Amino acid sequence: MTSNKISRRNAFKGALAAGAAGLAAAALPKAYAQQGAADAAALPRQVGLPNVWGEDFLFQWSPPENVARDLSVGDAVIRLSSSNERFGRLMNVEGTDYASQFSAWRTAGWSACEASSNQWLSRKMPASEVAEVKAQLRANDIVFYGLHCGGNIIGPGAVAEQSQRHVIDAINAVAEMEGKLVLTHAGGLHPNRNVAHPQNWSRDAWMKSVNALKRICRDTAGIDVKIPIEAVNSESVNNPWAQKRLIEDVGDPRVGVGLDLTNFVFPGFAFRTTELLNLTFDMLGEHITYVHAKDLVWNEMMAGLNWALQGTGLIDYETFLARVSRLQRPEIYMLIEFLVEDEQYVQAQRNVRSIANQLGVKIYGTQA
């Protein structure tokens, strides 16, 4: 790879988030505030980043001149995983040579892995193969931490029931593999959760998400598998305030946060990611179960943000890695995703490791 930047031609032409969807970030708490004094008193007094130039100045999308950055590091060790099939996405394919696969991943610097729940649950792995996977993970010092469920737990009709049942099956499958977590989403009222529905930020949609997660927790009670929720701009959980409220409303300690900052960045946050990172970590703290590592740029007229190679865009990666390292747990699983070519994953890992090394943040293993 000859450049640290991904060309607009070859990479990611889909928009990350439109300004209208991002502005809806505040809609949920406002709706709650209208329900009465008791609900309003339980909410944070402000939803959004602090004003920079007072209450009377337009859209305050530019950062303050001197944003405080605390780059002190903690003791948590980051294990890197990848959404690339060659470098860390477990595929559940019959006949896989796990010893060779895991050895190659470790040599390339990847020390953790996950799988898509659809892929993983598409084939029932025999007990002998489960035992072989576990043995080779241990032999190569790789952690299989869990599954990512991309369904829609509050979709219309049968979609909600099927998606909830799928998450429950995924939690049982992760437990069988001695994994750590199943990542899922709050969902939306459109059949495809990636398509924003105008009522996604209504009280009704919110309660559907809360009740769906309560049902999932109830049906998997006693299983020690975390259920982090990943914020997405097209859903009600598209900001740290909503993530905190969801954890409180569901009330199960297994429900936490799968942090992907780019998923709730909208244009008003785009140039204020240092502040957004600090606010998010301060607010959600130890609810953050694992993290995604992506980056973004704003390089078009319309209010759309596009993916960029990790460490080359608008995300303050120094603050990001420093704050991750200060989480109070021995290891953090960090997924590098949404790239295209194998070489881009190699370069992304190199970028992340380089920034971490400059700060003193510990990343497990070495990159060949």
C-alpha cells in the first residue's frame, strides 16, 4: 500500500450520517422530559456538547480554541481484531484448518476475533470441532470474544420476534464457545434497521427496544455473556445519553455499550471529537464492553461523512486510545473494520499501533 489515505473512488461512498438524523439525537430525552417532572428530573440537564460562544450564537460546530486533552494512559491491554475474513473474522466453514488460520492471524498482529451471528449460526458445529477451535485458540493465544447480531429486535411483524430469537440463540452459542459478548442494536420501526423511520425516536419505539432487551435478558438469565448495544444514527440509541438511559431502563447488568464513535457522529460533532470522546467515556465509563476502531472525513458539500483509514481522519485517535487504556479491566477487544482491501487492514493496524506506541498504550502482540 502506497498511501495512508483511502481514495474516494475505491472506498466508502455510503454516507455515515445525515445532519437530520444526527440532530434527532436529542429527540428522545426531550420526549421523556414532556412526560412530567419525575421523568425530566432523571435526565441529564443538557443533551449535546457544551456551547462554545454562548447561548445566542447559531450552530456551534467549531471546537473551542484550546480543547483540553488528557493523554495519560492506563493499564488495560488492547487486543486487536478485524472484520476482514483473512485477518480475524471467524467464518464457521467446515474443514477449516484452525491451527494454520490462527497462527497466521497472530503472526499478522491480530490477537482476538469475532464472527457474524448469521454466519456462525448457519451451521451447527459438531462438539469435536468446537473442542478443536477452543484448543487452537488457546494454543495461539487468541480470544474469540463473541458474535455481532445485525438484526432488528423491534422491526415490524415477524421481524422483531425472529431477531430477538436470533440474539438469544447467539448468546447460547457464545456461551458454548466460552466467549464474552453478543453485540446487538436497539433496532428501528422500518424492517431494515439501517433505514431511518420517522418514529424511531418516539416513546413507543423506545419502550419496544427496552422490552425486547428485557425479554432477551430474561430468556438467557444465568448465562455469563455481556450484551453490548452499538449506537447507530438511524436508531433511538444514537448518542451516549441514550445509551446510558437504555442501560438504566433495561436494568440488567449484562447490557452495556459497544462503543463505535463514528456511528453517532453527525456534522455538528465532526470537528469536536475530542470533546465527544471525553464526554462519552466520562458518562459511560465501565459500561463500555468493547470498541470499534473506525475513522471518518467530511469531504463533500452535503452533510455526509465518509469512512477513512484509521488514524487519518477527524477522530482524535490519541484521546481515543488513551481513554480506552484507562478503562478498568485487564483487556479490551478492539475491532478494526469497514475497510476494503487486505492491505488497508495491514496499514490500519500499523497506524493504530504507531499512535499507541507514541502514547505508551499497550497493544497485545506484535505486527509482522
